[in-house]
Amino acid sequence: MTNYDPDDEIRSSHADRAASEWRETSSRFWRYLRTRPAECWGFFIAGLIVGGIFF
């Protein structure tokens, strides 16, 4: 017999909500970035590289 933990349902609903919010935010960001000129893409990629080096 398994032990029932009522907090499991709460945690999963929080995780589902967080995942949904992340998907919505990232889709908005990608939509915005697709409307920008190529120079913005270059700065975005450079930022990822520099961030990867420092962090």
C-alpha cells in the first residue's frame, strides 16, 4: 500500500501552472524576436554566448 500525500497534487498543479506560464512567456518572446531585424538576433546570440562564459 502506498502512502497518500495530499501535497503531491498541490505540487503538481503548481508545476503545471509554472510550465504553462513559461510556455506562454517564451512563445511571446520568440514572436517578438521573429519580428526584429537580423541585428537583434546577432545581439541576442552574442548575449547568450557572453552569458554562458560568465555564468
